[in-house]
Amino acid sequence: MKKPHVHIVGAGIVGLATACILVERGCKVTIIDREGPAAGASQGNAGGIAWTDVAPLASPGVWKQALKWLADPLGPLTIRPAYALKILPWMLRFLAASSRSRVRASTEALAALNSTALPAWERAWRLTGTHNQVRYNGCLEIFDNKAKLESYRKTWAEQRDYGVEVTELTGDQIREMEPELTDRILGGALLPGWAQMDDPNKLCLSLADWLKAQGVSFEVATVDGVSAKEDGAELRFADGSVRSCDKLVIACGAWSKRLTAQLGDAVPLDTERGYNITVPDPGISVTRFIMLPGHGFVLSPLETGLRIGGAVEFGGLELPENWKRVDAMIARAKTIFPRLDASTGTRWMGFRPSLPDSLPVIGPSSASDHIVYGFGHAHHGLTEAAATGELLTALILGEKPAIDLSPFRATRF
């Protein structure tokens, strides 16, 4: 049977990973993006393959913490005043997703997806020759507040329930691993199964190069419209041109919402704007990925320098950047690494496509099985990209996906 010609809208990490798997299965692929490979959030993430995460952001007690953070305009979570009314419906859905029953269901779905994430990537890395861009030196989660440390033990217990190895450490044990940390660190944990890329942007560009060598076409164009046809889909471009395609993947991250709406799927997609700075010469040595859950940011040693980033800002796609958020993260990072020098570096802001229940949309559109979705991965776009690609490839080729996709359907809201 002849394999379909698949068009993918979106050249971020999800679109690229999906294309790699489709090519391996013998499909012809065309990738369309308004800017080109890795132009959005995929180039500026922290580089972690965070398959060990099983808990959704929405949880029964999250609002107490969120209200404390919102009181600080430069804290880990903020809502830009100009965007407050627009984000309100998303926040109400987030509240609804925080019930115990919904959280339990979301956790099970997230754990099932993330359990396939690293094996899927290891297959993709071997396929594309990018296996030399990944490190397996674990992730440290550290705390300088006793109450937050004690409360986080519930998270570690839940991770262990899902087969994740978590080793709790004292402050002294952590400093043996990262000697330049402050004495204020009271304790934390090591997740040894964690993996990290040398540089997420480099990975994207390497995948794009491999795909081009396999004959995949890349087009820089804006898709303004999409509709279902009996035997496929039709794309309408900003220049007025129209194209028919056998199969279509919508994987354009934060920009997916306007296309899914045209197919009858009103997906409550919004963006968690994330900020970071990459410092080529930070004046300190950080040997592995470090998370500070109590402060809402991470430190990630990349090939290009130390990346300090994270936080969540709800401000949509149009409002200007607030670089004071980067200054705030640097100030907090210096309380953890007193000798840190972040006086020079490259600042960045990107749009994490996010759904209220912390689950992405993976599955067919309501309009046609010829059109499938892969977007809304929030903080786990890099982590879940290859797994998403394998699931979408199964749908496109009429095979049974490796996990139950009903929790990820576009119509769940």
C-alpha cells in the first residue's frame, strides 16, 4: 500500500520529531512553518528530557501557592494586567482541572505518555545520528526552605509509585555533587534517570538537516486556513494559494488554536511565557541540571553556556517582553550560587503552548481522521516530542497507538 504524503504545519521540536518517524516509516513529508525550524519555543527551552515528571500543574492545593506567587509581579507566576480578562476562562478551567479526581486522571495520563518519552527519543537519536548530543548525568531538585522540602516529599513518593528512581539527599550530599552551591541548601533529591541535551536549538537544527538529507521539503509560509476534504485536507496560505494534502499534522505550538477552531475544535490553548538568559562564562561550575521548585526556575548547563530560566507569565502572544523577570531570576540564582556572574549573556522569551489540565492535545481532529493534532505540551515539548511523533505516525498509518489517547483528545474540554 502506498504511504501518504504528510504535510506538517510547524517546524518546532514536535513537528521535526514527527517528521523523522514518518520518514523512517516510508512517508513523504513536507514541513511548513512561518519562520523555519526551531524559530519558537523549541530553541530556547532548558534542554531537559523531563520524563520523570508525572504530576500536572493543576492540583488541589496549587491555588494557595499561586496566590502567594501572584503577589510578587516578578515572582515565578504572574499575570500581566492587560491580559487578565483574556486569561480568565483558562484559569477557570485550570481550577476545574484541580479537583482530586481530575488530577488523578491527568497524572495517570501524563505518566503513561512520559514513560514512553525517553525510549522514543533514544530511537529517534539513533535514527538521526544525534545520540551524541545527549547526557545522562541526572537532575538535582534542591531546596533552601524546610517546609517546601518536606512538602515536596509527596511528589517524590508519587514519582516512585510510577517507577521513577528518586534518591533523597542532604544539603551536604548535594554540595559534594555541586560544591559551589550555598550552605543555605538544606536538602533535595537526585533523579538519576534524567537526560539532557547539549543544546535544544542544536538538536532541532540537526534533525532538520537530517530530514533535508532524506528528501523532506521545508517551506517558509503562513497557513491561514485549513479544512477537511473527503480524501485528505486543504491548506490555505496567506498569499492566497491553496493546496491539497493526503494527511495533515497541526503541530504549530501556541499558534495551533486558530487552525483547530476552523476544524470545529475549540481548544482552550494559551501560552505560558517563559524567560531565560544563557551565560557563556558564568564564573561557576554547574555539572548537571538543577531545579529549584520553590522558586520556579532552573539552571541548565548547556554547550552554549549556563541557562537560567523558567517562571510563568500569562501575557498572550502580543504583549512586549518584561526583561525585569530575567533580572529577578538572576538575583535569586545568586542566592543559590553566590559567585555567579550573569553580567553578560543572551536573554530570551518564548511561548509555551499550554492547556489547563497540563496534558497536550494528541489525536485526530473532529473534522477528519486525515488531520491530526500534536500541540499544547507546555513545559514538556522537548520531552514528549518523539513520543508524540510515534503516536501521530501510528494514527496516520492506521495503527493502534502505544497508549490510550482518549485523555489527550481535543474535545475533552
